[in-house]
Amino acid sequence: MPKAILGRKVGMTRLYDDEGRNVPVTVIQAGPCFVSQVKTADTDGYDAIQIAFEDIKGRGSTMPEIGHDAKAGLTPKRFRREVRLDEAEVGSYEAGQELTVETFADVKFVDVVGTSKGKGTAGPMKRHGFKGQLASHGVERKHRSPGSVGGRSSNLGTGKPKKGIRMAGRMGDERVTVRSLSIVGVDKDQNLLLVKGPVPGGKKGFVVIREAKRLYKRKANLAQAS
């Protein structure tokens, strides 16, 4: 089984460990998913499988997507993502194969990829955490202003803002990856995955769960110790 699966964020709750400590957890409806396509280096230039999740009515999909899923023997699906594999691993998968949350039964840490909540247009203080200017006597209504943006020393007086300067703009609604979340529990009967801490996005948002690629040093030591 690949160490990756698709799901929906259900919400947050809390659990208590053996020592009575409060552990905030996020509940994720992880799967069941299905292999909707198997890609190989000969046919597509690389080795991967495409995973599909959640049924959808035909009128909510498109004819190409319906035909794509039907080719794998599946009903129309709503959410698809690819998982890269080695050449030796691709041969063990076939179109229409089911993937469940049992994939993570022996996994300790995961990375969760989702879309953060959109917060619309925001100023630099809210968007980037600027301190703001003084609110004392003599400073007019400039307390939340970003300050000058044109006189960038690295641009040698061109008067143009430096690329990437932090200004007001759209906040949120971005792809966010939260790394090295601990798995607290796996419910195989209801396909639920419980991870410690928050994950990106709001309730019912789609997420991609994969085995952690690069652990933080402290968690890497815990993984080695166990």
C-alpha cells in the first residue's frame, strides 16, 4: 500500500492520554480511496498512481472525468491526486484497487496538505504581522500603514518596489503543508484518522495525508527510539 491517502477534515476534538494530559486532535475522514489510473515510465514518462476519493453524481462531473473513472471500473469521483512511486512498486497496483486508512496502521508521523481558509483582502498588519507605527500624539491616522515601499536600497533608487515586498493583498486560500503530525489513533471500521494538532482548511475541506517525508529532529529521535 502507498503511504498516502485522500480525505476530508471532519473537525477537532480532544483526547486524554494515559497520564491525563489533554491532547487536541483533528479527525479526518480518510478514504476509502480507489486507484483510478496507473502511470508508468513507458506510457507517461514517470511512475505513479492516481488516487480518487468520494462519489459524486454524474451531473456534478464532466464527460471526460466520467469516462476516465469508468475506464478504471469506478463510479464518478470528486477528488483526485497522484502519488509518485518507484518502478518496482507500480506493478503491485491495478486500476480500481481500494485503499483504506489501514495504510497508516504502522505509521507514526504524517504530513497533511490542504487549502487554508480564505480571509479575503487584508492589510499588512493582519497579513504579515507588522507591528504598525506609533499611536502616540503627533502620529496622525497612520498607525496601521505599511510605511514607504518604493525606496528599496537594493534597487539602487529606481523607485520600484522590490519583488516580494510584503504588502496588503489576498490572505489565505493557499496550499499549506503541515509537517510531522503525530498519529493518535486509526479507526479502521469508520475510516477515521486522528492526528495531533490542527490541519489546514475548514471543516469538510479536502486534504492529502502522506507519510512524513522529513521529520523534525525531536520527532526523528522518537521514531528511532521506538
